[in-house]
Amino acid sequence: MSEVSFPSRWAPTKPDVIQLYSMATPNGQKISIALEEMGLSYEPHLINILEDDQQDPEYIVFSPNGKIPAIIDPIGPEGKRVALCESAAILIYLADKTGQLLPQNYLDRMEHIQWLTFQIGHIGPFFGQFGHFYKFMRGKLQDDYPLERYTKEVKKLLGVLDKRLNGRKFIVDDYSIVDISMVPWVNCCAEFYDAWEYLDMGSYKNVEDWRKRVSERPAFVKGKDVCSL
């Protein structure tokens, strides 16, 4: 976490609130939804990844891997302006800043971080690769192996979630940043990738009920469209 200047290309009009640099992809949606759920004031800036905005040198300063999302908080710890990238890190930071959506009890906190890491390490990468081969590359490759591999893994992960959600309303007890991190990816498979039938997502009833429950929250509805094209 480092102190940086605001990028001139995306100059703030409200420099005293959190600056969000994002686009309405699953990773980007996580942060705008969290900001809405936590009631934090923020100013959104569209980083159009389709036009390589994320490779702008000013953006790379505080997002070295050239990915979205990122934030600049003008009033961070000890009153310092701080910049942060990587969606999981930002979610934990915002939760700690507000005392919301992530417990402070050590064991409960670690259980949440365990499932947040599960999303970062498995749900995001495998769902994203599945979408690439299913939506954008299907019929363009001679070998069906990539799509078959990622389809199998996505169904496995949906099964893990379905088992976890049996008898639960949310992934870990109460609604938290864990749910916020996962539902945009499940929605993406069903809606943007248009793979609901292909993946037989209706057979994962616990996942579907949870997805609907979370997606209907007012802050989720508002937050998911922030930084849309």
C-alpha cells in the first residue's frame, strides 16, 4: 500500500472521497457493490479494458499488473492517502475500514478469508477461462480440450458451492464480502457467457437460490452497473 497522486487522466471532482477505478466485470463489480453495501462515499472512474485504459502509465503506478479494479482512498490509515489494487485486498481493506461484512474475531475472520481465497484462486480464474473458450473461442479451435477442461472444472466448483450452501443462506453464516466476491462470477456464467443451460446451472439449486437472494439486494443491484460502458 503506497501513497500516490491522483491520475490526471481521471482527475477527481470529489477528491475527499474514495476514488474507484474499475469496469463492470465480475472483478470490478465486487468493489462497487461493496462500497454500496457499506454506505461509503466514492467517485467511480471507468477504466475501459477494451481500449487498454488499464495500461495507461498513470494507472500502472498504482495497479502494477495493469488490471482492474483499484482504489485511492484519500483518508486512509493515519490519515494518509493510499492506493490499493487486487479485488480481494480491496474488499478486506474496505471491510476493516468500516467494520462491516468481515468479522474481527480471528477464527471467524480466517474462515471468511479461506472462502475469499477460494474465490480468488478457483472461481475467478476457472470461470473466466471457461467464458473465454465458451463464448469467444468456441468453434475457432480444432481441439475441444480447453472447453471440456474448464467446463468440467466450473461444474466441480458449482458443486462445491452447492454443497457448502446446503442449509445456509450465505457462504459463511451472515452476508459478507465472500458472497460479494462470488456472486458476480456466477451471474457472469449464467448471463454474460449465456451458459446457464450449457452448465445445467438449474441443477445447483442451493447456488441458484443464493444467487437470487444476493442479486436482489438493493446495493447489489445498484453497485453491479457502476462503471458500465
